[in-house]
Amino acid sequence: MNRLARLAWPLLALSLGTAGCVAAADHEGVATAEAPAEAPAAESPQAHAGVAGLLGESLAALAVRPEQTQAIAQIRADLQGNRAPVQAARRDLALAVADGIAAGNLSEATLAPHVARLTQSVDALAPSIQGAVNKLHVTLDAAQRKALVDDMRARGKARHAGAHEGGPRQRMAKLAGDLALSKDQLDRLHAAVKAQAGGAERGEMMKEHEAMHDRMVALGEAFAGETFDAAALGVGRELGPMANAMASHRLRFVALILPILTPEQRTQLATSVRAKANAAEPSFEE
């Protein structure tokens, strides 16, 4: 399963309180001076395993009755039907980024409306995700809900523990190989990231991550309980800001690398981003 081919399902996983999954995603999203983040359209197997596949894996391992299997399949189908606006916003943003890469200049005025549209389209998923979580809560019995949350947390922790494998350093090495970056270009890129990654900004990001971790734990505990109201708990309220932060993170990286690339390398990167944008599941912001 492509990490980005199942948007609503991983968001549902996040909504169920997958704290370890959030930790892995946070590992993906923070660029450090020693290990910058990857290029904008790169895949992330770790985040896929920790987010998109996590709920599916836990549900597959859960002992369910035949009528429950049908209900869960319907929940997944309902969520799949709500992805079109997000896919369209994602594609438009990726194409605009590709144009900026090719031109050697990312225009904030040009990209801001695309980021806003993406954020709004993800925000709009919240009601359907709340409904899906509520349906899943009703479908499963108390023992199953607890087993599901426990299994998701265990899998999330395992993903986070292995997040260093295939992480930023490895992806940077792949980027260097794909674009044939010279040692001088890599040195300049590391220096640019180091200059941007201030201690205060990173500290703020870590505080936000800790707050998100605590919220995911609380949501998981609530889901395992007898009474649960996803709307009252604000399930999904963080999804738009998360999408905005991920897109902004990637845009900052592109802005850092653009002055370092040759025209030929910019063309190569722009072509790659366009190809992913025109694929069935465009994948810039994640």
C-alpha cells in the first residue's frame, strides 16, 4: 500500500490515539542540521508503516465476527469516498511547487492559496472521520476496543523505535544520488539547514509534539471506554494544521535547496514532482 494512497484511513488511525505513530511522523517532519529532511515528493516507508498501515494491521490482527468485518469494510469505503477534494488540492500544490522549482523561485504569494486550500480540504474531513470513529466504537465490543488501542500503541512504538532506519540521513543520501549532488552542494545544504534550524524553533516543535502525543493517548483511552463521542472530543481538529505544517516544512526545504541546484538538477527535480502530482495519488505535502 502506498503511504499516500489512503488519506482518510491513516487520519482515522491518528484519531484513535496512536501516540507512537505520531512520534514516528514527528521524526519524519523535523529537519536537523545533521540530517536535513528529504526532497518534497519522496516516499517515507517509516511513516507509511507507522501511520497508513497501522490501523489496518491492528484490525487485521483483531478477532472480529463476520458482521463486524462487513461493518469495518463499509467504514473504510465511506472514508475512501471523501478523498477527492484533498487529492485535488494536493495535486495543485505539487504542480505549483514543480513550476517554482523549474523557475528556480518559490513564490509565497503563489503557493499560499494552494496550501490554504489543502488545509481547508483536510479540515473538511473531520466530520466524516468523527462519524467513522463513532461507528467503529459501536461496532467493536469493550474487549476489542481495548485490544485494538493496545495493539496500535505497541505497533506505533515499534515503528518509532525503528524510525532511524531509512530516516533523514538515508533519504538525503538518496536525494544526493538521484540529483547527483556534489560534495560542495551537500556541504552548502547542511550549512543552510543548520542556519535555519534554530534552537527556539525546534524547541517549540518538540513542545507541540509532546502535546499531540498526550492528546493521542487521551483519545485512545476514551475510545477504549464505554462512552465515546468523537465530535465532542474534537477528533480531527488537528488534521488541517498537521497538513499545513507538513506542507510548510517541505516548502522550506525546497526553498533551501533551490539556490544550491544547477538548472539541470532543478529540471530533474521538477519533473519528478510533476510525475508524482499527475499520478493517481499526488504526494507533495506528506
